[in-house]
Amino acid sequence: MIVVASANGGVGIREAMRVLKSGGSAIDAVEAGIRLVESNPDDDSVGYGGLPNILGEVELDASIMDGKTLAAGCVGAIKGYGHPISVARKVMERLPHVLLVGAGANRFAAEMGFAPRELLTDYARDVWLKRLEHDMPADVRQNLAEQNDLWKWVELATDPERAGGTVNFIAQDGQGNICTGVSTSGWAWKYPGRLGDSPIIGAGNYAHNRYGAAACTGMGEMAIRSGTARSVVLYMKMGKSIEEAGRLAMDDLDELGGKYLSRMNIIALDKDGRPAAFSNYQEAKFTYMTGEMQEPVLAPRQFVATHSRWG
């Protein structure tokens, strides 16, 4: 048994391992661990307390994938529900679909009995307002939702330090089944309705019992364009070690062109339960915990340089 997570997953990794030790499935463990991160108001990149879009609305994305069956469930741009990972699991289990977004995701969450809640904290509101005040004249701020050139203001409000932030979990249970889950509030000050890689199977999340699993944090547009999570697993299917697979997937990101290239982080697990993690940021860390460990380990990710560009 093992649980691997992004560094901010430390809030929930012990609970995820407790679930596994109690006989729970990898899916149960991933959901339990992520829910604690989604409830953490000190994490402004996930769930309650997440930073809002440019209109001041918190939109959440999440996905979950079962490595045994390759079933998956995803939600994007869901508002007013604090545990998108649980809504995503219900999509996987109750619908013939994989991805619900916006009003449809909200409606489904209500039908499944999830309780709505306010997600915008005072801190997140203050940070959002200060950012708008820095970039926008008062008359624009006061009528922001009615602007017909909102796209221009999104570009002005863009901050490369706020273009990522996500929680990743991978678990392998006592039966050898693997599950991956991802949850995020996405890019701060984003255009309403923007989806990154987190709710996209193959981009930010992929799991397959026979080969392994991977999940991403960082600038989701990069992972979408490269199919990063699926690439890591595909490289392992081709016979590469987990270390080789992660480096190759990072090298794929280095081939991207365009105006906006920033941080990218990957966590991975191979079929034999070996963890690894990669980043183009030298200080990045991840965490993992096996069934034999009393406490999780916080470890450095392997650094793989990729070029960056902003604007």
C-alpha cells in the first residue's frame, strides 16, 4: 500500500493511508485525502478558500480515475460545492459520461445530495480586489461583469505565480489497484469557464493498474497540449522506468511554443508501487507514505529544466 501526493496533500495523506489500512479501496483513499485538502482554508489553490476567477467567483475542477477499469469522472467550473472530488466520483459511478461542467455539474451535485456552501473566503476576496485595483480603473471594476472586452482584462490581471496550484493524490491499495485524483480552483483571475488540466483525463490525471499512474500541477494549459499524465504512463507501458518516463514527459513540455510557459510538476507511481516526482522548479517537493511508515516523507522532486516565457 502507498499514497503519493503533491506537497499540499500532506494535509490529507495520513487519512488516505488510514483508509487503506482499514481495508478501503484506492478510490476511497484518494477521495478521503483530497477532501481534507479541499476543506483547508489555508490552501488558496483548492476547494474552500480557492482564489476566484476575474469576476470574483470560485470555480472548481476535479477528476478521479480508477486504474483497474479505466473508468473516470470529472467536473469543471462547478460553483458553490466544496468537494468537487466527491462530485467527480459520483459522475464516474452514476453516469455514462466522464465530464460535466458548469451548470450541469452544479445540477448533478444537487441531485446527488451535496450541500452547497460559500467558497470565497475573506482572504481570497481581499486578494482578488487588490489585484483588480492594481490593474483596473474604478469604472471598469464596478461594471466588470458587463464589460464586452473582459478578455483584455484577464490578460492584464494574469500573474505567472498564480497560474497553477492543485492537489494530486495517487493511491495503490492492498489488492494492487491504483487510483488517481486531482482537485483545484484553477488559475487565479481566470476567464470564467476556463478549464485547466485537472478535469481532463490524459492531461492532468491518468491511471492504469498494468503500468502506473501520474498527475500534474502547474500551468494546466501546458499539460493539456502535451497530454502529460497519459504520456508518463505510456512511457512506462513502453518499458521505460518511472524515472525515465517522468523525464521524457517533462522533455515533451520543453518542445512547446507560445506566449505562456511556466511551472509544471508531475507525481507518478509505477505498477510495483515505486513513487517519483518531477518539476521544472528546483525547490519543488512531493510527499508519500507506505503502509509500513509511521509518518509521510516530504521529498524533493527530480528537477528537469524546461524553457519559460510569459507574455
